[in-house]
Amino acid sequence: MRSAETAAAPGINRLTVAILTALVALGPLSTDFYLPALPELARSFGVDEAHAQATLSAFLIGFAAAILVYGPLSDRFGRRPVLGCGIVIFTLASFGCMLADSIGMLVGFRFLQALGACAGPVLSRAMVRDLVGPQGATRVLSYLSAAVALAPAIAPILGGFLAEAWGWRACFAFLTLYGLLGLGAVLFLLPETNTERDCRAANPLAWFRIYRELVGHRVYFGYVLAATFGYSGIFCFISGSSFVFINVLQVPPRYYGFCFSVFVIGYIIGAVSGGRLARRLGPERLVGWGSGIALVSAALLVAVNLLGEVSVVSVLGPLLPYMIGIGMTMPAAQAGAIGPFPRSAGAASALLGFVQMAVAAAVGGVLGLIGSPSAVPMTLMIALMSVAQMAVYWRVIRSRTATA
């Protein structure tokens, strides 16, 4: 039986799909794999929760900074060589994280790790656009997102067992090995997909002009903001959940990954459903449906945890449908943003990633500073991101479509 990706997009073979999936997973793997080790990492360096969470925020800041460079460079010189350089940086920085002897050094190497890791998801999205065009991108990105979601489902489980057996450094040893394997795949197995090189993309002044044009494109930026608030809601859970489950609800680190998997399963269901509905609904309606599901679920999450006793079930129960809504929304928003720009797909994907990561880093920083020993700050922040996402859909995406 043919895979959904190959059925939806004849230009992509199974091997390319597998490699792109693994490369997109560089981002979630780098954040999710060591989540069960965060409390132990904080104790190891003698720091508080906010300092430990700074390793997550530093990663997002580095990710956002490098994105703006990788996209245009890949539009000019091709996806494959730029991608290879990024993975080299990721691998070396992962090795540095493993050897870090202070929280400051770890934060610095996490920043460098992000500079390399961001090449994976940014250029993989652009390569999908290269291969299947705007019409096929929504379906392929939905299925790709569903496959990639397996990484954060498995990563905290494996990371939890590694951390309990050999300490938090074992998590970064695994990421170093993953980077080496990814580099080999890019060098020997991945084809070049950029057949429409943009000569102006190598000029930094041209970058500014391209990004200014993108920001001025109302529909593009509406989809960017929808994806951004969806990801920020996810990051609220990523940055706060290990402390909530392990410190507040007393879940052993080796079982934390299974709690995280429930969260990810919702995203997989939403992404697969979005892929099946993409041809019938299109990105605009998928974003609307997904945002509505996420908003209702986030409201239920807040109500249950404010009015009742906080438990694993009261946190994860509403988060499952919330992630179904986000799983429908994010691939559709990404495809809606990148689709109209065949010659600047790298830059369009880069700016989307920059805004997404910068806002999520700020939201995660605020959540870390609150530092409340309860689930309330995390749940309230998730709900706030859902409200913002729905507002963007009604005020920007849908209103623009209605007046077109």
C-alpha cells in the first residue's frame, strides 16, 4: 500500500520523505529529548527552575536568529549545501552541551545548537514546496507533521530512561549521534530541490526587501501569526510540563514521557485529519476549524484546573482535543503562508519560523519567571495563546478572504 505522502505528491519518493521527516524532527528532538532531565539538570548545577528553563529559551532565540539567514541563502545557493552546514553546527554544539560544566556554558551551547538545528525544519518545508507546489503542500506538510510528531512522543520516554540510567548528559550524547547520521543522509541521499535560484537572495540588503514584502502581505502574515500562537501554546506545555508533572504531581521522570505522549497523540490525530480534509476545505477553513477546537479545549483546561483538584487526568484530558485542533491548524497555516511564493519559499519559511520561535521564546520566558508551584500559569498561558490564534483567524485571515 502506498504511503500518504507519495499518494499525495508523486514528486516525492519514500526515501526523501523519510529524510525530510528526520530533519524536521531536529527541532522537537532538541527540545523534548531532555525535558525529563530538566529537574535533575537544575539540581546538578544548583540552579532554580527559571535558570533551567533558560536552556529552552536560549535554544528558541538561537533558532529564530539563524532562520532569517538559512532561508534566503538556500534560495540562492540551494537547499542541500546550506542544510549540510547547519547540521554540522548542530552536531558540534550537541557535543559541547554534553561536556558543559556550568549552566552558563550549557545555555551558550544550546544557543549554538539551535543555530544549526533550525536548518532542518526551515529548509525541509521549503523543499516540500519545491517538490509539490502550493496545492500539494498542505497535504504533504500535514502528513509530515504527523510523522514528525512521533519524535516528541518517543523522545521524552527514551530521554527519561537515559537520564535515570546515565544522567542528563546522555541525552545530548544521543543528539550528537543523531546529528552525525543526519549529516550522512544529507550528503549521500538527499537530492537538491531548488531549481529556481534567486540571485538577489545572497545580498543582505535584498533580504531586508524580501522580508519587508512578506510582512506587508496581509494573508501571509495572518497565517504566520496563526502558526505562531499555535506553537506558543505548544511551547507553554513543553517548558512547563516537566515541572508540573514531576515536581507538582510527583510523576517519576521515567513515566513523564508517557504523559507527554498523550499530548503528542492529539497533534498526530489533528495533523492526519487535516491532511485528509485539506483538498476539501483548504488552509483557510482548516485554520478556522482547528483554532475553534483548540479554544474550546483550552477553556475547558482552565476551568477544570481552577475549579477542581489538579491531577494528571485533569491536565491531559483537555489537552488531547486541544492538540487535535493545533495539529489541524499549524500545517495548514504553514502551507497557506508559503504557498504563494515559489521563488522565495526559503525566505517565507524562514520568516515564519523566526516569528514563531521569537514569540514562543518570550512566552516561555514569562512562564519561567512566574515560577509558580502549580499547573495554573501553564494552563492560563495556553488558553491565552488560543484566544490570540482565534482572534487572528477572524480579524486577519477570514476577513481578508471575505472581502477578496
